[in-house]
Amino acid sequence: QVQLVESGGGVVQAGDSLRLSCAASGRTWRSDAMGWFRQYPGSERKFVAAINWSGRSTFYADSVKGRFTISRDNAKNTIFLQMNSLKPEDTAVYYCALQRQDSYVYALSLGDDEYDYWGQGTQVTVSS
């Protein structure tokens, strides 16, 4: 089993920055890919960003490209989402997710049904 715990959410103003963290524990594999999703009230989770096992392969949703940066520290089993130039439309619950990979790949998945483990979510609120 894998446990994911997000932190770093909060209330900020438009234009501010936040850094989300997600600590993984339990039976993690070095080859696991990880991602961030967000969910608006009454809607499905939407892809935000993903990162492969090495951190050399990343992918972003168009809506956050150039503003958000995903990274990982494998020594600490932690991934991060640096969010800059935040907008009110970034307000959502942000979820960390882990995709079990049994080999070292660079391909990334964008669908939430392709991820195997999820954190509890952290609220990000951006006021205008």
C-alpha cells in the first residue's frame, strides 16, 4: 500500500505563488510516475502536471504551462508543484497521485484512471 500526503495549500491573492508538496510512503517503487490533478466543485478531477521516475520527463496542462513547475526529490520520496502567477481560476482542491510503473519509462499519463494511489487533497484558493 502507498500513502500520499499533500501539504502547502492555502489562500492567496492573484499573482501570488504557492508550493505544494506531496510525501509518499509505504510500498513505493523507484520507477513510479507521479502527477497533480485538481478538482473544481461539482466537476471531475482534471490533469495538471505529471513527472516520470527520474524527473527528466514532465508534462503540463495548457492552462498551467509556463506558470507551474512539477519536480521531485526521490531521496525524500516527495514531489512538488511550484505555482506562480496564480489566477482565481486556479482555485480548486489539488490532488497528488502515483502511477505504479514496473519499468523505467519516460511516457506520462494524463487520465486520472491511470493512476493507482491518491492523496486526500489540499485546497488552494486564489482571490482576485
